[in-house]
Amino acid sequence: MKLKDFITLFSLAALWGASFLFIKIASPVLGPVLTIEARVIIAGVVLLIYLVATHKKLDLKSRWKQYLILGIFNAAIPFTFIAMAALYLNASLSAILNSLTPLFTALVAWGWMKEKMTLKKIFGFLMGIIGVLILVGWSPISFTSEVIISVILSILATVSYGFAGVYSKKAFEGVSPLSLATGQQLGAAVALLPFTLFHLPRSLVSVSPIVIFSVIGLAIFCTSIAYLLYFYLISSIGPTPTLTVTLLVPLFGMIWGSVFLNEHISISMIIGLLTILSSVLLISNIQVPSSRRMGKNVAKRMR
């Protein structure tokens, strides 16, 4: 991995980790539905402008149904569930729970596409469950019914991501990742629009600049720019090394939550995170670049 790719990977993880910070700030003020509607519609328009500027096709006329379905399961549902959970969970906990996505993607692939379920993957699932139990059961957060529902919503968001991941493989063969990202954001915006009209806040006059910046940052930086970095990494280093970002996002989620929201990072969060990430490594076969290999690449770049 080149130094440029290494920096890009960490930048992507930092941006996606910041999304939980922005959601935590905006969702209690604007409401979960409006927060996510603003995210997907702004991100969709920005990506569409980039698509047109680079003379690439979206093929919206023939694939609008597929984009709508993908937008529902890969953006509208999981984004909204995460925003709803953010009303009662801190950004750090939400980011860690979101790292369960590869586990449920593998589970959906096993049930839908009949992929082989190895003993290694089964052990990975068990470790993931243990990680969640440690994270939630040993958490300093009050164990109320709202917290339990929020944890369930966070987990259901990763299940939705899993269905979307498998569906995109079946329905979008040969379609560019940029078109996928643009189409899914626009599809999510259309799907959420009716719900948004019934969940508008009473007044937007008192919305602070911090909330407005959070929505813009969530849409442009954490979605539009983040996807462009993601596509760059896929083309530069391949999809499997790019998946290592899954291991970094919750780490940045915890850092941003601690720095900007004064969230306390407990021992249970660290142990739960390490357990979940270990399960992700077992499930996804992600090979984390060794420090020795990265050092050689850095040395080559400096010559």
C-alpha cells in the first residue's frame, strides 16, 4: 500500500467515523428523518453534479427501481435507524455497533446466495455476539428500554446494510460504483420524502449554526467526498484491502465523540470493540497490512 493510499484510507475512516458525531448533534434538533433526508438529498445532488461533470452515465431511466430498492436498504433504513438510536446512544457506541455490518453481510450471503458457512465464520459470529453483550451489558449508560431499543435499531441498520450489499451484487453487475452511490442517495431521498413531510420540526428559526454545519458535513464530507475516496481506494488497492476501513471507522467514531462531545471511553467499550473487530477479521478474511510492509512502502516513496 502506497503512502498516498494509506493516508486516503485513514481519511476515509475519519470521515465515516465523523458521521456518527454529526448525526448525534443534528438528530435531536431536526429529528432523525429530516436529518437523514437532508443528508441523502444533498449528497445525491453533489454526486450527480460530479457524475455529469466527469461525463459518466447514471442510467436512471432503466434502473430507477433498482436504485430505489438499494437506496431504501443501503441508506434510508440504516441511516434513519442510526439517527433514531443517536437520540439515546452516544456517538462512540453507535460507531462500534455499526462495525457489525460485515458479520450480517456474511450471514445474508449465506442465507440468500448459499455461500459456504465455515467453522471460522461461525466462531466469528459467536465472537460478534459476545462483543455486543460486553459492549451493552457492561456499559456505563443506563440500561433503559430506550437504550435497548436503540441498540436493536443499530443492529438492524447493519442487517439492512447486509441485504443491500448482497442485492447490489445481484442487481448491479457491471454498474460503476459511482453510479451506484449516486443512484442510491437519490433513491433514498425519494423514499424518505413522504416520511419527512410528517416529521418536520415546529420551527427551523432557532436551529444553531453547529447543527446546520453538522448536516452539511454529514452530507458533503461524510457521504459525497467519502464515497469518492472509497472508489479511489477500490481502484487503487482493490476491494479487500479497502475493507480494512471497517476496522478504523469505530476507532475514529470514539475519538471524535471523546474530543468534541466529551464522551467517556470506558473499558467495556474498548474490550467490546476489540472483540467485534476480531470477529470481523474472522468473517471477512481482511488482511491488515503489517507495519513492516507499510514501512517498506513508505521507504520506497521517500527515495
